[in-house]
Amino acid sequence: MKLKDAVVILTGASDGIGKSIALKLAVEGCQLALIGRDANKLAAVLSEVQSLSHAYAMTYSCDITDFTQLEKTVEQIKLDFPQGPNILINNAGIWHKKMDLDALDPLLIERVIQTNLTSHIQLTRLILPGLRKAQNAVLINVISRSGVTAQDGQSVYSASKWGMKGFTDVLRVDLKNTKIRIGAVYQGGTHTNLFEKAGETFSTDAFTEPDDLADVIVFMLSRPPKIWLPEVHVQY
């Protein structure tokens, strides 16, 4: 796929993996609609994007678990990018500390499921009509290896990620006769502050670097028309 001038909608763009993806795609000349919760962090990412590329980019401060906010954000993106999207990357996610299910706070359970699963389903539903109109369109879900393996203490996190795997697999079947290509990334631990935000204390120094993972995603997106990588598993 030719990436120059492709319109990309990216969630979780304010830091971590999302920030790295945004910067890599800016270098490729993509037009970027960057969604995140923290307006200040998004502004910092935008500044870096603009230092790397003259491509058009906009930021949208939005809690994607709030459907009203999400719907308004999508409507604004449609106004800002009237040519419509070519690429949707569902990347946003949160972690809960490793613990038994009955030790998890009920509100945290709801937040993890809403952030990691429900919000991506809702956003994809809103963006899908635009992707259907594109000559070449791609949807990539950045999921985690927790969506394909059972790991201790991750009951709800894994449930959200296994849900994303099922969602992705069914989309691939439902959209097989369209021009939309569906991809999934199942990455191992990545060296971001995801775990620190949740109060987790283990070291992430040996994990995959977000810039390296972003390179993998750019590689997936840039394959020629007759080559596609529907699933990529990344280990550290």
C-alpha cells in the first residue's frame, strides 16, 4: 500500500506504542488523525510529527470509552479529513495489575473491558463506512499476545484481548469480499509506561522497544497489493 498521503486514524496516540506509530507514519508522509485522552501529551506528539514531516496532522482529545465523545470526535475527523480514512489502527489499551479475579475492583474490570474492547468495536463501527469507500483500506488491531495465550493474573485483561482477537477474526471473514484488509498484531511485553500506570512494579527493560514494534506495523501497512500479513506475532 502506498502510504504517502494516506489518511490514518490512530488511537492511543499520546504515548507509548501509539506515539511511535504516529512518528513513523509521519516520516512516511501519512495524514494523521491522532486520538488520545491527554491533550498536553497529544500536543507534544503533534509537535514532533510536524518536525518530521509536512504532512497534515490533527489531534483529538477524547475518552474513547465515552461513546458520546467518541461519536463527536469521529464527526470532527470527517470534517477535518473530507477525503475519508484509508487506515484505522486500534491501539489504545490499559493494563490491570496481575491478581486474582476476586481481588479486582468491579469498576476497574468495566474500565479495562471498555477501553481494550468495547471502544474499539464502537470506533470501528463508526469508521467502517469510510473504509468501505476507499480504494485501498487497512484496519490493524494492536492486540497483545495476551489475546492468544493464557497468562496468570490477567483474567480480565486477557478477556479483553481474546475478545479483540475474536472481533478481528470475524471482521476478516465479514469483509473478505471488500477492499479492506484486516491485520492483527500480537506483541509480547513492550517497554512503555503501560504497566507503571497500573501500579505494576516489575522491570520492563528487556521488553520490545515501541519504535521497533512501530516499524513492524509500518512494514505491514506498506506491503504491495498482492501481499498481506493478516497476523504478526512479535516476541522479545
